[in-house]
Amino acid sequence: MKLQTNLIRMFIFFAFLVSTIVVIGQDGQQRERIKDKVKAQRVAYITQELELSETEAQKFWPIYNTYQSEIEQLRASLDLKPRRDMSDKEAEEMMMAMLDGRSKEIDIQKKYIQKMKTAVPAKKIAMLFKVEREFKEKVISNIKERRKNRMEK
């Protein structure tokens, strides 16, 4: 039960993050600029926090980018949107699809951890997931702060 609750929370978090990025930009070009800016900030943040050397970074980033792309494709293919009016059967199917998706995501992570170990030490890979989470929290915090500032004006 706790696992399902955590998975639902994680799904809601990612849906919120993606929808927030989409809402910020009115047109496609602006959305792309924002996505590119966030991606550049992610690269800088992770590089700094993991203390990647130039050699490590050159090997690490192509692997990481492919990993991210595969994870994004998986999440996009799931397209799970809970609704208040769904039946119990639909809810059950959605939860099972979420669990299946999480299992596939773990398989992808396992595959890419092995690939990343050819670029950086395992210690840095272990820190990667924490650093990614911190970055996402900072992005959300910045978005909230900007909204708050806009409302005050």
C-alpha cells in the first residue's frame, strides 16, 4: 500500500513538473527555450555537485542524455491520468500500469548504471539520484517563487 502511495505521489510530482513547464511558455518556441535553459542548468548543477572532471563529463553526459531520453519516452508512453470519476477497475488497471512502468524504469536505471560506471566511479553514480532530486526541488521552488512574485505585483 505504501509503495502504491509513493508511486502515485511520484506520478503526480512528475505530472506537475511537466505541466508547470508547459504552462510557463505560451508558444512552442518559448517552451523549447525554457526546456533548453533548464537542461543547461541541470548539466551545470549535476556536473558541479558530482565534481565531474572534464574527462568524466565528456564520457558521462552522452550516456546520461541517452538514459534521460529513454526514461522520458517511457513516461510519455504511460500517459496515466487519474480521474475522480474513474471506476475501481480503471483505477486498478492504472495502478498496475504505474507499477509496470516503475519496474521498467528501474530496469532502465540498472542498464544505465552499468554504462555510467564506464565513465565515472560508482560513488558518483550513487550520488546522482540524490543530486537529480535536489535539482528538481530547486526548479519547483524557483517556479513557486516566480509565481508568488507575479501575484504580488
